[in-house]
Amino acid sequence: MTSATAPASPGDVGTQANGTTSGTGSQPSRASRRGASGGRASGGRASGGRQAAPRRKKPPTAAGQLLQSTWLIVVVLVLWWVLSARSTNFFIPSLQQILEALGTDLTNGVIAGGALYSLSNLFVGLAIAVVLGVGLGLVLGEVGWLRRVVDPVIHFFRCIPQAALVPLIIGTFGIGQGPKMGTIAFACFWPILLNTIDGVLGVEPTVRHFSKVYRVPKPLYFRRVVLPAALPQIVAGVRVALPIGITVMVVSEMFASTEGLGFYILNSSATFQVPQTWAGALLVGVVGYLLSVLFVFAERRLLRWYYASGAK
Amino acid sequence: MNPTLSRPAWLLLARLGAVALILALWQTVVSAGLLPSMVPGIADVASAIVTSLSNPLFWGALGRTLLAALAGWMIATVVGVVLGLLIGSIRFLDRSTSILIDFGRSFPVLALMPVVIMLLGSTTTMEIVVVALSALWPVLVQTIYGARRQEAAVADTVAVFRIPAGLRFRRVLLPGAMPFIATGVRISSAISILVAVGVEVISQAPGIGRQITLMQQNQQWDVAFAYLFFTGLVGWGIAVGLQKIEDKLLTWKRQMND
């Protein structure tokens, strides 16, 4: 740890955190969010100009847009169905078999119980990470010297492979639900922390000075000034943490467990129930996708004031 | 805020102090018996770290992991940049693929592991495939963002001068998207290492992740913690290094923005 002399500039944590938040590829910072959707709005037609595009071509209707965004998925599914139907490879079952297995296990409660177990682990772990990450992030964002001192430590912990923690934590604390939640919380904590710090650093200096001049009490200041200002960035951090949490959730159940979606996948593959293995993996993917869609939806509602303020 | 801390020497000292404080805290908790007895103390882990340094098995395992991560990362980068530039610059493709890409990017690839193991076995090839599948998405999504963000004036200029497609791709699209691509490539480098280790933990594929699991099963907790420390250190070193390279290579972009 003696090599812990990372760049000592004040914005240190902030810039690195920005890199982390783009983990899902979306741009969390105000400026780039504006830019990204600005690019979308301008039509982006390389051959036409911003002005020329709408005149030359009518904007597609709602049905046309729906068709345009879904045809490829239909093609992929049909191709999968047709190509896998003739598969003679034992390990590549037909899509029909996979869906049948999924249907059976969904209705007889095997998957439902596992999903409930997995998702409760995920949500408790994520909730712990949000509380600790936001709390500590607000403090570190406000107290500059402390942030600079612990910065290398934070980045070191962020780089520890979450999956490698699973055997150690489960080996130490047992195979119960608690250690799994703890592992998920640990993995989700760092992106939320870094993003919260980044968000606090983005509070307008004028607002900061204003609060100081008017001697706004600290609790009020944190609750009504810093927290709302940092909220878009905090939410972006949770959005990054969500897929990490799902991955750790699955891995923690694959390592030593008798329950959950990860166990369902591993167990069916160990007993050569190949369609079930595919079905489980597919289901985890769908659950992951649905959660992220729900999250974006909730984010839109929670941050309506932010999008309305012209940050779009 | 605190003037003394702005001096680099003091900052370094304070940082070392913070590390020492954390280590002391750990040691106190372990010696007080608050944690299960398997958790090793500082001295054990430190000596395990020193012995690992001269252990060829450790270096071999670490090397295998890094090579697999590197291979997967390079595949992801090439595929992601080419596909991303294509999708991002053609409006129709962009619209058509958006749901598919959102799905792929929120898909926990490690959940697919048993399926991939069935198809390819617990081999390094399997590991590289899983790493590439995971590391692809940040590069792809960032490149699409970058390619989409063509300024209207530049697009008009390209159209008016009838710049050929190849030249446009190489000299307009690629440099324009470069800052975004760089971010994506940097993020996916971190993901590559995380996933490579994760794959080895779950499967029997050889590498440092496998070694961590083995040491834990052999009750050699100090060695397991030492290996975990090294994987964190390597990931951190690569992250810092790539950030430095990115800052240096993209100086022109930063200057333009300022």
C-alpha cells in the first residue's frame, strides 16, 4: 500500500467516479446527459442537417416506431426457434423445450420460491449499500481533507473482484442468507459511494456559500440542499450498482447454496437437466432486464423535477 | 479546507495513517474474537503475501487470469467499436437494436456460466468467451453514444464535400467518438478482470480465482486473503494506468472542451 500515491488533485475521487458511473454506458453527469439526449433529438442523420431532416422525411408514426424497435427481436427469436428445433446436440435444446421447462417450473412454484429468495437477498443487500453509501458519501463529499486521505483506500476496495469475495465471505460466515446479503451490499456499496461523492462535489458553489452565509443548520443543509442536488448522481450510482448486485446474487447462490435462482441453474446443470439450465439463465436475464427497466421508470418519476429543470 | 493537507508529503503521511488505522482496526477485531476464527490476522496475511511473491504457482495463476482477461477484453473492444460505429451512425440500426442492447447489457453473463461450461467445458476458451461477452457492452454502448453525437455542421460538411464513406469512417466518425470509446474501453478493462476472476471462482478454470477458492477450501485463509489482496491491487493498478493513458492521449479533446 505504499504505492498509494494516486493523483492528489481535489477532484480526484470525482473524476474517477465519473468513469465508474458510466459502467452501464449511460452518462450520468448533467452536461453529458444533456449532450446524449441532445444527439438523439437532433435526428443524428449523418447525411442531412439538423434542419433538413424533418422536412425531407415525416417522423415515423407510433406503430412504425414500435415495429422498428421490435422487428429484430422477433427475428432473433424466430431464428433461435427454427435453428434450435433441428439441433441434435444434447447441450443445445430447442427453444420450445426451454420454454416448456420454464413454464412447468414457473407454475409449480420451483422457480417462484427461488426467485423470492434471490430477490429478497438482492433488495436487502442493495438497501444496506444505499444507506451506507449515501450516508458516507455525503460526509466524504463535504469534508475535503478526509476525502483526499481515504481516496486510495476507496479505489483499492472498489477494484477487489466481488465474485472472489463470495467464497471467502460464505466460508467465513456460513451459507445463510445474511452473508449473501452482506456480499451484495459490499459489492453495491462502492459505486453508490463514489457517485454520491461526485454528486456532492457538483453542488453549485453559490448555493453552498448562500447556505453558509445564512447559517443554515447542518441537518437542514444536508437534507434540503446537498441531498437533492446530489440525487441525480446518487440514482445513477444505484443504477450502476443494480446489475452488479444481480451478478453477485447469482454467483453467491452458485457457490454454496440450496436455494435461489443461481442454485436452480447450477443444480439443473449438475443433474443434466439441460433445458432447465437454459431456462434459468434466460429467466435471470429477463429479471435483470425488467429490474433495470423498472428502475429507469422509477428514476424518471423520482427525478421529474430534475428533468423538468431543463437538464434534459 | 485544511492547509497542511495540501502539501503532498503530509497527504501521503495522512493516507498511510488511514491505511494503518484500518489495519489496526482489523487486527483489533480479529484478536478480540469478534469475527469467526477463520479470519486471519494482519501478520498472517502479510507473511502470506511475502511468500506468495516467491511462489511460481501464484504468478502462473495470476498470469493465466490476466491473459484470459486481456484476450476477452481485446475481442470485446474490436467487436464493440466496429459494431458501435455501425449502429451509432445508421439511425435505422440504432432504433432496431436498442431493446436488444439494453437486454444484453443488463444480462448477468455469469448466470450463463453453466450453459457456457456445458458447451465449451471448463477451459480457458470458455473463460475468454464469458469475459468478452461481459466486456462487450460498455464498449458497444459508449461507441454508439459517441457515433451518434455527430455535430450538424460536421455532418453537413461531410455531405457537401461528398467525403467517401471509408474516409468519413476513419477521419470523422472514429476521432469524434474516440473520447466515448476510451471511457468504454477503460470500464470494460475493469470488468474483464472482475469477470475473469469470477469465472474461475465458479468454474474449475485455472487461474487466481480458482486458487482463492482452493486455498479457502484447504483452510489456508491467510493465503486466500493474500491472493484477494493481489487481485485488488492488479485491478487498481490497471485502472489508474489506463486513466493516465486516456488523459494523455485525449489531451486534444480536453483542450477543445475548455
